[in-house]
Amino acid sequence: MYLFFLTAPTWFSKLPILSDRIDPMVMDYVVWPLVQIGALLFVVLTLIAYLTLAERKISAWIQVRIGPNRVGPEGLLQPLADGIKLLLKEDLIPLKADKEIFVISPIIAMVAALVALAVIPWGAAWGTISNIDIGLLFILAVSSFGVLGIILGGWASNSKYSLLGALRSAAQMVSYEVAMGLALIGALMFTKTLALQDMVISQERLQIWNILFQPVGFLIYLISGVAETNRAPFDLPEAESELVAGYHTEYSGFRFSLFFIAEYANMLIVSAIAVTVFLGGWYLPGLSYLFAPGSTLFVLASIGVFGLKTLALLYLFFWLRWSLPRYRYDQLMELSWKWMIPAALANIVLTASFLVLGQELGLIVSQNNSLKFSIGGYVFLISTAFIITVPLIWIILGQINQRSRDFNLREVQPLPMNRKVNKNN
Amino acid sequence: MDLIWLIPILPLLGFLINGLLARRFNFSEKLVGAVAVATVFLAFVLSLMAFVNYSSWSKENQAKAYISKTLNYTWISGGKALITPNTTSTNPQTENNLAELKIDWAYQIDHLSGLYALFVTFVGLLIHIFAIGYMHSQAGFARFFAYLNLFMFMMLTLILGSNLLMTFVGWEGVGLCSYLLIGFHMTRKEAAEASKKAFIVNRIGDLGFILAIIAVFSTFGTLEYQKIAQLAQNYPIETLGTFGIMSFIALGLFIGATGKSAQFPLYIWLPDAMAGPTPVSALIHAATMVTAGVYLLARMNFVFQRSLTMMLVISIIGVLTAFIAATIALTQKDIKKILAYSTISQLGFMFLGCGVGAFVAGVFHVITHAFFKAQLFLGAGSVIHAMNNEQDITRMGGLKKYLPITHKTMVVSWLAICGIAPLAGFWSKDEILGKTFSTTLFHPAIGKLLWFLAFLTAGITAFYMTRFMALTFWSEQKFLGPTANDGGDKTSEDNEDEKYTNIDQKNEGGGSFKIRAVTANSMNVEPTTSNMGSTTNEVESTTTAVGESNIIKEPKLNLSSPISALVADPKESPSIMTIPLIILAFFASVAGFIGLPVGYNWIENWLAPISNSLSKSHVFGTIDIVLALLTMFWSVAMAYAAYHIYVKNPQIADDLAIKLKPFYQLSTNKWYWDDLLDVKLASLINKFNELLGEADRHGVDAIPNGSALITRGASILSGSMDRYGLDLLVNLTGWFTRASSVLIRTFQTGFLNNYALVMIVGLILIIVGLEYQAIQELYTQFFPAIPKVTPTPTP
Amino acid sequence: MINIFNYIAPILLQAEAISAPGIKDRVLEGLFNVNINNFLVLSALLFVIGVAGVLTRRNVIVIFMSIELILNSVNINLVAFSRYWFLQSEGKNAYMGEIFTIFVIVVAAAEAVVGLGIVIAFYRNKETVAVDEIDLMKW
Amino acid sequence: MRLVGLEAVLFYLFAVVAVLFAVFMITARNAVHSALLLISTLVATAGLYLLVNAEFVAGVQILIYVGGVLVLFIFVIMLVNVKEEDTNMFTRQLIVGGALSFFLALGVIAILLQTQKGNFFTLVSPSAPKIEQVQSSSNISPSHNISQNTIKVGQELYTKTVLPFEIASLILLVAIVGAVHLARERKQEKIYD
């Protein structure tokens, strides 16, 4: 087993209460991670509580309303009130439900969402809990557990709405997971690692954000991310108007709130990964001039930068939800298989070609598992990404979907009358 | 430079995209064209980069060929093979005369292939661009570009391949593409037949090539060019009259080259190949594919130089081809066939150059010829396009004012092919002529004779090219101009009348006259024009009519298709077609400066590592200047004569044709070579077949008839035996099978787990069988009371 | 290579006691000295459980799952030997086991996809997935 | 290869979980329960992979099995919607099959015991190498001491085993096409064709 926790900062290990009694090794690998985890859980859970408030406020502003403003000043205590309400509600288990799975599935969803938080690089140096070799793979693997929670929850409720929601969710998430994974590969070619902290460091070393090399990848990732978290306009598994509430129709009280927290935590993770992979993570050009790299202030500032970027993307999530209508189910599938996945594949091929070409032209040097660009290399890669890749992928998608009925708004040809569908089959 | 493997692969990619996806996804013409042009353009850019990189690289590496490491794998690995090298060779690969048959699929670049790849991709690029305009809104647009891209892939594989077998693959591939593209309008009979002809004639040459490849391997034990080049140095030069292994290889390669480059006995396919679309003619049948033969000669020059016999044969064949084709071109009427024979003639020049040891001059002429001939073909394409697919030059004339750009650019190429001083053709052609005159390979008299024939041919070239230009552009207009466009309103009776009157008129007199017939739908002439072209040819070969008269007997008077009349509204082609013309014309005028005989001869220096030519010692002297001036004046004189005859006094042409009737007929009938093949040879074979048939019918048939009688008798006997003896056995077998099946079929339960169970039983049996002793030992450990059965210890 | 568990393990197992040469402690240490054989036994057990599932269950889908279990037991062997070989051969060809595992996973996924497709097609016709009702191929 | 200390403890934990849940899996009445138990077994196996430093395979195992294959299984179970098998959970060859499995287990383990004789549960001799001492690591920057497993596997995968890799992708393609063809209804085919 290799080391994957990061060591404690000096100011922590020199705290007088601790340093006398505890071995420095135990301090680094037991005490400090526990402190970090505790702090992270506190911050994230609080944040999630207030994200619900933020969503209601934002939706209110978008619809020119005021939003919750009764509980506390400007409604700031609303999350607390909601939480108490959910905790005190009666805990129902339907009679015909599969009891074990009904109980265990919200826990699976919640745990999967929270475990993924462990590897996200929240900040420079000690701002991160752990940096593991398979970081991105770990996130994708763990988030696939979340799917399991939703499916099993829907199935165990023994209700047709829940089952339909679960089925939809299974198909949707499996589909969009493919697009999501493929969209990230283009960026991986630049960072040359799966470890998330190393990804940020590689962007810091190149002094650029990957989104400039990977506009298509970023877009695909973002769209798949929205679909992966079951947010509008892809919220078919819990479509209120069709399935009552989808997979969590039968859930109430605390179990329901677990699903709810899992959804918001997933949003947070998707945003954080987008920030890490495409938007430079905690790296901000010029930050190292303001604070000495490695200093405590620098780490705090980097955490702040990461948080701001993540919150900006979260705002985008809310904005999308209250602006766009829901997709139809076949449109949803078509979007994944006919648009996202071909585009992601084309993006991979083009990116790889341009990287090889750049190396042949001498603009890019690859050594020790990292890339080095000359000025021409930056210009070459960014210009090819925007001038060649984007239009070419648009053309390819246009060709693939030429006969598609829904997306290019053509007249739907009705089936001819003499072609009756044989109902016996 | 490692990216040279991409140069061929890119067009292949274009081929795959256009060939596989275009129809499925209904690609627009723009997209198809963009894909095709973009791949070729990238290939061109890569060639340029590789060329530049290689030129600096080769200086540091003793001008070795550079083999790309990126795409390089063992293609054929066939173990050891017995070869027969000569005793003097010290080949490290061969021990005990065994060589490893290991052929790589690798792309290499050296001085020759770099140059070739550069001009092939460049000319190809321009022709691709031209073709977008030319093929506009024709059926099979995507198919056409897919074929063109495939052709580029094959041609570049031919050029850049690092061994003979890869070249052979490319060789066959370009033959295939040529076949596909000649027969592009495959619904038309003559196109289909022309494509078959091209393919079959090429096969004859390819047989020679295959034999040569086998001979090369059995001699050298390798097919890599670099190794052959080293090993060939160990062989002695086979002097004139001797015929050793080197001569054999050279002969095989030369036969291959003869087929592909349309040399004397096998040239017949090239004129017919003009049934393909014009850009194809320009790309494949003028600029690139047909020069593959010259490429092969230059590539394998170290072998050819070992055999003086074959050098002489090449020279003679080359000069004969040049002369014969030039004389045929004098009287052709189809705009593209003139150019086709001209191409054959120029190829003859190239072979002559190679034959006298001036391989550099041959390659030089390939490049200059590629530019001006491609330009001429594209110009012809532009003319055809403007004339609504009319191809007969005797019906054109006066196009100068309609097609200014085409005309100007073609004038440049015309001057270039005639060999007028500063233009490209002059330098290369005169280099060949000069090298021929002063060749040291053969007896001086042979050189002089070859030179004289080539000299004559140069003049004839000037004559027929001037005739071509004159009839197309400068002479009187022979079709209805855009003002007479009201013919479409006429009734059908009128049309019929006019048609017949026209034919009458034509039959009455020879001489040049204006065709004024108008048919109802002559304005929307379908692309059936090579129909016309071919019928004119047919008629030509059978009629005894004289002069330049257009005696056109339309075999079927079909009302729906126009017969002879022509109303044309020639307009200059769109800029996508004219820009390639201009670029090519520019290169046709300046390409000669890469091979100036005085000063810095760039191409000589560049190709020096490839061909340490035998006639290298020749120094440029006064005699060359005299010869060059002589040739030029001779060409100018002939050109003026042609101008005089065809523009100033058109009737002279007819008079001349009557006076020189035998020669005229010889020329129009293509020296009766086609007839000899088609009629005489075919009828000879037919007669032989009939003879055999007779013998078969009377002599041989008696034997089967007799045997049949015996058989019938015997069958009656054996039938009865069968019925009573054998049937019993068969029935017994059937009964046994049925009985046993009752027992066996119970095992087949159709129950999945049962089958798995049987599998596991087998697994357990295997374990027990294999590890019997181990289990037994274990058993005795736990139950020591039971004695061992086999006391032998486990190994 | 920094092995954190090696650090914590002595605390956990009371290292001082073990290092004393008592027979009982040495047995304990031998038990907690996991080598390739333990992986082989685990793999064999999972394999046999999978086989038992294939032989006895009626539901086709569960049989498929048992097959996945069998493949998984093979993967354990491959990965364990990969590590074993890594230490024996000092890193040469050490990752072939893991790579082969990836291939096995890929093939398992393909097999599951096709198999489940067949199950759906069959269910559509006969409305059952019980394996002893799928016996159309018997005599 | 030696796993000692906490690693050994974790090995036994994962091994027991894997075997126990595997047994539960083949005896569960409900197919969904079976799937969930199989997932547990697979996750425990992934933990074993982590113990022997095969991080990448562990990640792939979870991503593909849990995220892909088992979701598909559950999806199909829901789609065919089989009622619980009340009486006939096992086939009629339960006893024979169980016995054979038992013999198989005996046979396999017998072979293992015999061929690896003396390597099980033996006493560790006092001269056996001691547990490695942990070195201080507080000064090493984080990006340099993480495992290189992914990089190594990737390098070998795309150099030495390129051809099997391509073949595997081909198999996947064939499987996709086959599955689509199998699972598509006649009705759908008629509409789309």
C-alpha cells in the first residue's frame, strides 16, 4: 500500500497540546486526516443545507418573487427549520416494500456521495485530504454506487412510480456515465495523470486552465454532469409531473433527506471535478505572487479560489434548472448516444492527433510523464481546439443527426397508412 | 520526417470517409470536396516538410534513405528461402545461400521519392481542386473523390514504399484505381470496355514485374531498395549482346514499366482510357501514374546500368514510341486523344532519357511534363466543360474570345511542350536530346540515330500541338454561338429536316464547313459526348473519306439525342477551375529552372546520390547549345507551319491529306497496330479454335461415344447387384442408428444445468486423474492406517 | 515505498509480544503472514461457490451472476500472481497479470451484455427465466 | 509476497466477506438480493486488489462491475420482473450438484495443500525478516510518492499488449451490436426499418 494521505502542516503538528503526546507519524496519518475529515464534513453538510436555501432564493429571483424570508433574518434559518422538520417526521416503510433494501439504499446513495469528497483537491498542500493514484477513476467508480442507491431504492419501494423512476434512472445514468468518462479523457492527455491534485499541479506548471485546450470536453462533461445528478432539464427519474417524485416517492422523513443530501453532494462533486479538471482547480494565475507558495495564507487563498469556482458552477446548475424545460425520454437518450458520445470520441481523436502533431512540429516536449509547451505550443493547441475541433465536431454531429427527427426541428413524417404495426408481435 | 507514413495514410483516410460515409450520410458536395482536398493538402504540406527536413538530414547521413520508424512493421515474414547469388557477392544476410524472406511495410524517403512525392501531391492537390468544379452536380460525386483519394494513397505507397513489393502493391493499386476511374461512367459501354482494356493490358506488364521481383529476391535475397543498391554494385556490367541475370531483372521491370507507362507494344490502352473524366486523365493518365514506369526505372537504375543490352532496348523502344505516337497525334480529332498520344510520345522521351543513362534527365522531364501536361488536360477539361461536353476539336475553333483564361494558360503550356526557350519543356527535352546525342553507352552512331529520330519527333510534337491549339482556339468558329440559341423552340419536323440536310451536305463534300444543324434539345446535352467521340473514331477507321471533313454517320437517328449539331454558349469556367490552371501554367513556365544545364543544376545535384549515372562525365559544351538551338528552330518552324496550315489557309490541310494519302491513313489508323491486335490476331486465334473444334468433333468424340456404350451395359449389371446386395447393408445401418439413438438421446435433456454438471464431473475426473498420487498421499496423512498402494515417490 | 499499515500493525498486534520466541506467538505470526497460498485458497473457494450456483440455481440471471463470480475468482489469482511476480522478477513483466485481469473484465462485460440480451429475448417469448423450462433443444 | 500486520487483518476481513456473501448470493431467494450480495463480493475483491497494490484494477473492477454490469443485471431483473421463487428456488439436481461442488472444492484444496506443502500456517522461523521499518516522510512533496501503478499498467497495456487490447475492443463492439439486435423487439424493427 502506498501513502496517499498528505502530511500535516507544521503549524498543526507543532500545536503544544498535541506534539508532546502523540508520535509524529500518528499525527500525520491518523490525527490530522481525522481533523480534516471532520472539518470537511461540517463545511460540506452546512453548505448543502444552505444550497437548498440558495436554490429557493435564486428560483425566487428568477421568477421575480422574494423567496423564503420568514425564518430568521432574510430567511437565513430556513435550512435549520427544514432539517428539524425532516428529522421529526414519521418514518414510513411501505408494507409490501423490500425492507432491507429499502433501508439500505438511501445509505448507499449518501455514503457514495460523501466518500467521493475525500479525494477532491480542495486546496494546495494541506488543503487536500488525500491524493491517490486513481483519483478520477475513484470518483467515477464511487459515483456509480450512487446509481445503485437510486435504483434499489426505487425497486424496493414496490410502487410503480418508483420502479419507473428507477428504470429511467438506471438507463440515464449508465448512458451519461459513458459520455462523462469519455469527455474527461481529452483533458487527461494534457495532465498525464489520474491523481486529482497532480492534475491541478500540472495545470499550475503549464500556467493555463485545461478548458482552453478542451472546450468541447468541458461542455460535454458539464451536460453529462447535469444529467448524472438528475437535475433539470434531465430530472426524469424524479419528474414531479409524471412520476409524482420518481424513485423517492415512498420515502419520507430522514431517509428522504439522505437522498436529498446525496443529490446536492453529487452536484458539489460534479462541479468540483469540473473545476479540478478543466478550470485549474485551486490554481489562479497570479495567486502565487500575492502569497508565498506553501504558506498558510496561500493554502487558505487556494481553498477560497476553489470554493468560488465551485460555487459559480453550482449557480449554473440552479440557473439551468429554472430556465430550461424537461427533456422527453427518447430525446434524452438521443442526446447521449447520438450527440454527446460521438462528440466526445471525436474530441479524443482530434486532441490526440494535435498533440502528436505538435510533438512532431517540436512545439511540445513530453518528458517524465509531463508536457512542456513552447509559446507556439500554446497557440497551436488553443487555436486548433477552437478553430478546427469545435467546427469539425459540429459538422460531424450534423452529419450523424441529419435524419434525427427532434433536434433539427424537421417535419415529422407520419407513418404511411398501409404500414400497420402487427400487434401480435 | 517520421510523419511520412501519414502522407499516404491521409488520402486513405479521405477515401474511407468519402467512400464509406458519404452516401450513408448524404454528404454535401462541399463537404466531400473539402475532405478530399484537405487530406491531399495535408499530404502535400507533410511532403514539403519531409522534403525540407530530409534535405538537411541527408547531408549529415551520407544521403542515406530515411525509413520512418513510426509505421514500420514486418509485413511478410516467411522464414528462410534458398537463393542463388553470384559467387562474388558478400551479402551478410545470406549464409549458405539462405536468405530470410522478411518484408517490412515501411515508408522511406530519399532524394528521388521525396521529389516524386512532392510533385505528385502538389499536382494531385491542384487537380482535386479543379475536379470539384468539373464534377459539379454529376452523379457519383463522392465516389469519384473517394477513388481519387484511393489513387493518391496507392501512388504515394508506390513512391514511398521501402521495398519492391510495396511498390508493387501501389503499382497494382494505381492500376485498380485507373480501372475504376476510366470506367467511372460504367453504364456507358465504351467506358467499361476501355477500363477493361486498360486493366488487361496492364496485366501483361505486371507479369514481367512479378517475374522481376522474384528474380530480384532469388538474386539478392532482399527486396529493400537500399540493400539492392549496395549489392548490385558487386555484379559486373553485362555488355551489349550478353543477357545475364541483371538483364533478366531489367527486362522484367522494363516490361512492367512498358505496361504502366504505355510504351510501344502496350500503349494501346492509354488513348482509350480517355473515356474517364478529364481530371482523371490529367492526374492518372498524364501526370502521375503513367510516369510510375519512369520512377521504377530511376529507382532501380543500379540494376539497369548493369545491363547495356537492356539500356539499348529501352532507348529504342522509347524513341520508337515517341515517334509513332507523335505521328498518330497528327491526325486525331478528339481533344483528349491528341493529348493522350502526346503523353505517350513524351513518355517515350523519358524512356529514351533513361535508356541512354540520363536518369536525371528522365525524371526532370517527368516533372516538367507533369506540370504542362496536367495543365493541358485541365485546360482541355475546361474547354470540354464550356462546350457542353463536346470533344471534337474540328467543331470548335475561335474559343479564344470565350475562354480567355483557359486560352492564355494553355498557350504557356503549348509553348512549354513545343520546347520554346525559357519554358519548362525546353530544358528537360533538350537535356534528353543532348544526352542522347553524346551518349557513351553505345556506339556513337547509335546515339546519333536515336537523336535524329527524337529530333524529328520534337518537330512533329510542335506541329500537332500547334494544330491542336489552332483548331481549338484560333481558327474560325465552327459552332453556333450564344446568339443562335432559339433553336429550342423549333418543332421536331424541322429538326428532322435539318438533320438530314446536314447529313447530305456532309456527304457531299469534304473540306471544312460550318455545322449549322440544330436539334430540339441540343442545349441540354447529356454527358453522352464521348459517345460522339467514339463514333467519330469508329467512322474514321472505316471510312475512306479524306481531309478534315466531319463525316459523321450517326448509327442511330435517335430523336431524343442530338446528332452532330452544336450550339454552344461557351463560358469561362468558375474560378475553382481556373485557379489550378493558372498555378499549373506558372509552374509549367518556371519548372525548367531547377535543371539549368549551365550554372547550378539543382536537380542534377539533388538526384546525384540516387543515380551515379554512367554518362555523368559528359560536360556541357558548345555542341549542346548548337543542338538545342537547332531543335528549337526546328520546332518553331514546324509550329509556324502548322499555324499557317490550320489558321491562315485551312484548305491546305485537306489538300495535304489527299496528297499524302498513305501517310495520312497510316496516321489516322494508328499505324494499324490496334487493327492488327483486334482483327488479325483475334481472327488468327479464332481460326485456331475452330480447327481444334473440328478435331474434337470428329476425332476425339468417338472415344466417349464408345465408352458410353460399354458403360450402359455395365450399369445394368451393377444395378441389379446394387438393388439386392447393397441395399440390405444400408438398411441395416439405418436400423442400427435408430435403435442406438433411443438409448443415447436420453442424455440430451435440454437442461442447461445438466450439461454443466457433466462438465464438472469431467473436471473432477481430470483432477483426480492428474493428481492421483497427491490426493493419495494426503489421504494417507489423515488416515495413516490404510497402506499405500503405490510406494513410488512422486517425482 | 512507505507502508503506513506496517507502522500501525505492531501497535495493533502488540509487536513486542510477537517478537518473543514463544511457539504460540509464532503460530499467530505465521497466521498473519499472508502469502500467495491464501489468495489461491480464497480463489478456489469462490470458484467452487460459483460452480455450485451454476449447477443448482433455477434463475438464469442468478446463473449469470455465478459465472461472473467464477471469472472474478480467476481475476484474484491473476492479480495475486502479478504481485508475486513483481517481487520475484524485480518488476519485469510484472503487470501482465493486471492487464489480463482487465481483459477478463472486458470479456465478462461483453458476455453479460449478450447473455442478458438473450434472456430478454427469451422472456419476451416464454415469459419465464427458469432454466428448466428452457429445454426446447432436447430430443 | 507477504502481507503482514494490518494488511493481513484486512485480507482476512475481505476474504471472509467475499466468501460469506458469495454463499449468500447463491442461496438468496430474491434475484435483486443476489445482485446486491454479488456487489458486496466484488467490492471486497476490489479491496483485495488494493492490498496487493493493483489500484488501477481495483478502480476498473468497481467502475465496470458495479457501475456497468451489475446495474445492467438489476435493470434486466426489474424488466423481466420475476416473482420470488417460493418453492422451486433450486433445480432438481440440487443434491447432486451440491455434492459435486463439494468434491470439487475438496479436490482443488487437496491439490493446493499438496503442491504448496508446508507453506500454510507454518511457524515463522525467528530468522525470518522482520517487518520493514517505516521511514520518515514528512518532507516529501505529495506528488512524488504516490503509486505509479496506473502509469505502469498503461504503458504495458499500450505497448506489449496492443493487439489483445484491440481485439478486446472488437469483442465489445460485436457484443454491443449483438445485444442491440437481440433485445430489439420486432415492432421496433418494423418502425425503424
